Amino acid sequence: MPFDSGRATTERLSILDRIDRELVSVPLVPLEEARFLETHVAYEAHSDQHRRFIDWFENRIGSVAPTDRPYRVLSVGCGSGLLDVPVARHLASRGAQIDYVGINPNKAECAAFERHLAASGPTSAQLELVRVPFEEFTTETRFDLVHFVQSLYYFDDPGGALELARRLVAPEGRLILLHAPLESLNQLSTRFYDGFLGRPTLFAEDVAQTLLTWKASCIRERIEARLDVTPLVEGDKDLSLALSDFIVQVESSLLPPELQSLIRAYLDAITVKEPHAAPYIPHPVDAFDVRLT
């Protein structure tokens, strides 16, 4: 039976409907900083998205010609450095002087960023880590490149964050957003995100609508990524819990047993199982390359 057949779609929608009914009276406990980092590491270890992101950045940005001043980059929600350190090293390898600033209020992820940077060896790029919420970031600097990589979901005011980023982009600069569309995996995630955030979650479709109101040129590309869910299929308890926690962004072990079972059933329903290949869940990401005019 094809993965996206009408029968499979009906099954997924039925499970989502049952999840919605269960969530009406269930309190949600968001992940603490340390648990968020732990589950994020587990998720990235089983996904190929960061490798694909790095490839996309290297192909899209290309070389940066040396000038009389540094090429300035601002990473909003830089996480643990899994993407930022390789991107900064790539840019610096092309001969230009790079000033790279990462912003992240998550203390656990900032510590992981510093460990990752130290382990990666010396680079000519100047990297600075700013440990404040983006809304509190003040600077007179304008950046040649500002980017959000899977971070815009977490802002209380995503539209305001985009406007702030827009003001920080230098003339002829670029704003890059890597943001997921509302497809099968996120149709589960958003039910939990919306609950603990207290507002609808912004997905790529919403980002596209916002960018349409700007005076800017924008290229939108799809990055196809896969999450290896072998731990879920084989019943690895700890890894299964870590992956589930990151997908729904709450302490799933504290949820009622019926709701935990529905989460597992939905993830199984969207899992692609092919001969001689690891089972996986597609989780595409849309890349927006915005050039301000």
C-alpha cells in the first residue's frame, strides 16, 4: 500500500482527532533546558537534516570575497553549534574575514556550543556567543547575513522577531530562514507546541505569507530530510522517549498512558518502511533566501 494513500491519511487524521480530544484536559510540562538539549542531540543523531543544512548553506552562500571589513553573520537561536561552527569555518576558508555572532538564551546549549567550538579546532573566523533572548539584543552593527535555523517556532512574537532581524540586515544583505512546513510530523508536534506556547505555531506557509508583504526578493527551496526511527520500531525505551520528547517538546512520560499510546501510533502511521533500509519519517524543511532591497 502506498505510504500516502487515502486509507493511511484517514488513519492519521483519526489518530490526530483522538489526540485532540485527549489534550483538552491534560496539563503539558515543557522540556527543561538540559532535557531539551539531551533530546535535541538524540534527534539530530538520528536525522540527516544538519548535514543537508550545511550542504545547502555552502552551496547557497558560496564564496565571500575579501573586503576592507569583515563579513558579518548573525545566527538567531544558534543552538549547540552543530551548524554554526561548520558554516563559520566554511566561510572563513574562502579567504574573507568572518565575524560570526550567535544568540541563544539557553544556557545548556551555549555550554554545548563552546564545547563543540573547542573540539572543532582553530578557525580564523571570529565567533561570539551572546546569551540573551533575541528581543533583548542591542547592537549598532548591521549584518551581511542574518539567519534563523529551526528557531523561529519558539518566539512569543515571531513576526516581531522577523522585523527585528530585518532591521539588522545591512544594505544588500541577506536573511535566511530554515523553517519546516506543516506536514505529517509537525501535524503532531503543533498540537503540543500550541498548547504550551499558548498560540498557533508558525510554520513555513506562514513565513511565506509574511515575506510576501516585504519589499524583497525571495527564493524558497525544499530540503528533504529524514528521521531514522529505528529506536521506535525496535523498542529502544530510552531513545524512543528522547525522540518522542523532542518531537512533542514536552515530557511525554508524564502524559496519560492513552495519550502516550496515541503518539506512538501516529509516529508508526507516518513511518516509511522500505526493504533493506532503516525505517524513517520524512521531515522536510523549507529554506527561504531573502535579499532585501
